[in-house]
Amino acid sequence: MRDVVIIGGGPAGLGAAIAAADAGLDTLVIARRVGSVDKACGEGLMPAAVENLSALGVAPSRFHRFRGVRYIHGKHSADGHFRRGPGLGVRRTVLQDALNRRARELGVEIRQQTVRDIAQTSQSVTITGETARFALVADGLQSPIRRRLGLSAPSRRRARLGLRRHFAVAPWSDFVEVHWSDQAEAYVTPIAADLVGVAVLFYRDAFPAEADIYCRILSLFPALRDRLPCRPCSARLGAGPFEQRVLMPMNGRILLIGDAAGYLDPLTGEGIRLGLDSARAAVACITQGRPETYPQTLRRVSRRYWSTTGGLLWLRDRPVLRDHMVPVLWRMPWLFDMMLSRLAEA
């Protein structure tokens, strides 16, 4: 019998596999797709995520450093600086390669397979013929396993979606830029010396379904649009609805991690960090012989993400307050720095 079977080969699943193998656990990863799998993602790793990856021995081969976050609304802008080292802009496929490489270095078996059957007893979990003491579910935002186990809870907010493309242009800033408008946000992440990623986030009911919706949203930010080449250099990828809540992040010996364990919004750029934190928390609870403590451990490591992101979403839906946010942060830069420290460097 194996110690752990992990369903899903994204950052949370591979992060859990690395942590489990490093702790001496016999680990198998089962993923529907393996290798350099791309996914809609802001691709900005905040300092805490960078430290998390370093602790796992994961070193991306190509990246671009950034020193903070810049909010831009109309003619106003405000800069927030990291106090504990830079963040990294890392192409999602490059991050996947680094995680896969580290997992294989530690002897983790990664198998491409679709999970069809899952069952458990008081002593074990059996997944598509593989039996283990525990299973970690990291099958993403829309987690089929979470739904199958009856662990999904209703959303509480309007549905938000995201789209991402890349542009072959040198970064013009060493910040992640967040451009605000009444209807959407655009996130610009420096990925390499000649590449930026631009992700747009928006409410689904605010835009009609149309083939060119990305360009339609980008037109809300004319200053940004004018900096970009006419044609993007990557395909459009989308994700959402983002808000995913769970009744419980575990069922018996099956523990949910990453986006499958619940997610609110990418507004604060902490998705990778949250996934790695949940992965390491789940492995720690197992190795300590206290898997039943995972729900409270997960609440503890994700509390600041949920409270800060929830607060910003509340602010975003109140135009009068939102329109004053960037001017206030410009006048009080220490407040912006403190906010980033609370979230991105905790």
C-alpha cells in the first residue's frame, strides 16, 4: 500500500508530492494531463510563494523579478513595495517544468490517467486500482472529485471570470500593474526580458458572450492597450467562475488541496501560494499522524487570503469607495506597503 495518492498534477498537486516524498512517503501522482501544461494564470509569484517554492527545492529556469504591485485607476497610480525580497514573474509552463523536475528527482511516480473510481474504508483509499493510506485531491477549481464527494457549497457573489494572453514586449515596469476600471481589472506581469502576461478579470454578467471579449475588455484600458503590440503571442486561455466554497475540505481519508479546497478570487495574486500552503499543511497533518486537524490547519493558513481578498471585492463593488482607493494609497504609501506585507509576505 502506498502512503499517498495525489489526484492532479498542477502546482498544488506537485507541491504536495514534493513535500510528501521529502518526508519519506511513498507517493503517486495521477493526472489527466502531464508535462508542460498551460493554464490561465496571472503568473506572478508573490514573495511568500517564492519562499515556499525555494523550501521545496523548486527553481524555475526563467523568470523576471518585480519589486511590488502598482495600482492604476485613470490618471492616478500608487506603488506598494515588498519588504522581504522580490516577487517573480514565471510563465506557467516554466513553473510546471520546475515542479515536475523536482518531483521526479525525489522519485515521485507521475502517471497520466483519468480517475474513474474512488472508494475508501476506515484504513485506506482506492483510486483507479491504486490503494493508499490517504488521498490528496488537487484537481482544480471545478474539482470533479469535490462534487462527487458532495463537498461543494454554494457561491455567495456574482460570478467572476478571467482571460490571459502574452505579448512579446519588454516589461516597462518592475511592478505587477493592476489597472482598474468600473467593469474589470487588467493585470500586467513581467515574465521575461521580452515578455509580459496580461490577464483580465471581469464579472460574467457585465459582458455579453462574444468571440473578441478579451479585446473588448482591454479597450477599457487605453493607456495599457497602446503599450502592447497589436497581436498577442499566445492563445487566449480562460478560467472561472472563481469563487468555489466547500462544506468541508476533507472526507474521511481524502483531503482537498489547492483550488479544489476552496477559492475566492485571483484579485490579490495569491493562488499559487495558497495552493502550496494547503499542500504542505495536508502533508504535515498526515506525517504528524493528525489528519483530522487538516480543516482547522487549512483555515489558519488561508485566513488572511480570504479576509483580504473578500475586503477588496467588497470595495470593488462600491464605486465611490473604489474610486478613492488609488488616490488614498498614493497619499499614504505606507498603507499600501503594510497591506502587501500582510498578504504577500506573510
